[in-house]
Amino acid sequence: MKFFFTTSLLFCSLFCIGQKTVSFADSLRKVYHIPEISYAVVTSKTTLEIAALGKHSTELPDTATLNDRFHIGSNTKAMTAFIIASYVEKGRLKWTSKFFDVFPEWRKGSKPEYLSMTLQDLLSHKAGIQPFQGENDPEIPDFKGTNQEKRKQFGRFVLTVEAVKLDETTPFVYSNAGYTLATLMVERATNMSWEQLVEKVFNKDLKINVQLSWPENQKHKDTWGHRTENGRLTPVPSTADFHLDFTEPAGDINLNLRDYIRFIQLNLEGLAGRNNYLKAETYRFLHKGIPNYSMGWYNIYENNKELSTHSGTVGTYYTLVHIDRINNIAYIIFTNAFNDDTRQGVRLLMRKLKENYGS
């Protein structure tokens, strides 16, 4: 009887917290002009709170559901690092594998500063690779062929570009192109493309429904990303011309919140010391193996807290995830817009969720 009473009290407490958070989140959504927000609070074993609020588009009447898909931008990096980690465990590569041991024929013509870079250097942004994030990028040639062939041409081009110097004040340089180079290593080691590896690891092995590029909103009722034009949010159809300039492994996955929760819970289990698709020691290395930025995750120690965090956007969606590694709890927020208002609304919601659950 006592157990039943305690469990009921806990359930009621969480329900009340959830109800208050939904109201707060929806008010933020309206104040900051965010068409749709989906969010969740999860542990390795359970979902403590989850909700989908708002509409698929500013110009459509259909409302949000938990089946809605969101483009997660640079939160793709953790999923690419996860794929690579699975093949490191299989012995196809090592974290310390040097790029030019995998691509010896590329030494000629590459900048000498890159000759000793390793797989883990690339994934932790410590190889000195130029950012290639769309602003002030070197002019990129017009590559031809399949996505995989264009990634190879792009990768070879990147290695001819001057390296960024790292020092104590600049311990890493965030680079989408570095993730392309790391992906080229696993593509060669497995004789599979990144697209095939995503399909195998997430869709077939883990039964997580992952798709590439923007959610399909023309044939299905789904989310529309929104970009800001002349101060107004404008919905973007999935048929709009869009590509990531050969850096898809750094930021081009979409999925719904429930499926992303499954990915995050695998990480939480591993951080708690339990093996699953990967070994617990591999998860520890992914999240904590390298200072500042580890493998697809910012590795943060502050105020007696340990956090793995990341955000993602290509200008039309915005996603944010924080993993509290000490308390084994994660906070996830998905939105289908991006501007300063969106970031402020998401920041305030993240702060509220953490207050509610003691992080």
C-alpha cells in the first residue's frame, strides 16, 4: 500500500509539472513566434515529459503531433560519430587512425599541416580544418557525380586549403568539413556510403526511422521549416533547392522526437555504464574522451555539473539537446524555425525544464 501511495504521489507530481510546463512552453512559442515546438525530458529508462505544440506552418491549419519530423542540423554530428564508433569497435578503424594511412594517394598536393591528423582529431574539430559553414568560405569548385563522389572531391579540395592554427586560446575550430573527412575514412573502411551506413545502423539495426535532408511536407502532412525574410517567418517547402555543400554527415538528418529519444536513451544507458549497441566505454569516449568538444558533443564541466550539449540548424529548423551526465537525464527541444526569437524561446524553455527536474 505504501509503495502504491508513493508511486501515485510521484506520478501526480510529474503530471502537475508537465501540465505547467506545457502551458509555459506554449506561451513562449506564441511570444517568440515559433510555429511548432516539440520537447521531452528523458532518463535512460523512461520519458518523464513529452509534448508537441503549435502548427506545422504559419500558413497551414494542421496542428503539431509527436509524429512530426524535424531537421536536426548539426545534431547529426553525434549520429555520424555513433556510426563511426560502431566500426571502430569492429576493428575497421581506430580513433588514432591517420587520415593519410587510409588515403595515402592523397598525400601529394595536401597541405603538410594535415599529414598527421587522425580520425579523433577530425571528429573533435582539432585537425585545423577550415569551418566551411557558409560564411567566408573559400570558393568551392562545381563537383559532379553522386553524393559520395562529390564528398570525395570536396574532401580532397579541403586538404589543399590552408589549415587553421590551434593554440591555448583556440583549442578547436568547429568544422563541418572535418566531419566529411572523417566520413570518407569510414566509407573507405566499410566500402559503404554514409547514406548506406545511416540506413544500416539506424533504420535496420536500431529501427530508428531516420531520413535525410528536410522532412517531406509536400506529399505528407509534416513540419515546414521557416526562414526569416524581411523580418517575417516564411515556410520552406521540402522541394526547395537545398544542399549542404558536401557536408551532409555534419548536419542533414531528420526524424521525429520519439525516435530521437531512443537515440539519446542509448547514450544515457552507455553513460550509466551499460552496454547496448555500443560498449559503455565507447559512449564515455564519445562524450568525455576529448576536452571542450568530444565526438559530436560539446563536453562541458561547470558549476559541479557535467554536460553533453549540442544545437543544430541550417536556418530553417532549430534543435537543442542537453544531457546531464551526473543525473542521467536529457532535455530535448525541437522547433521548425530559426532566428534570434527562436533561440531565446528555446533557451528559456531549456532553463525551465532544468529547473523542474533539478539539473
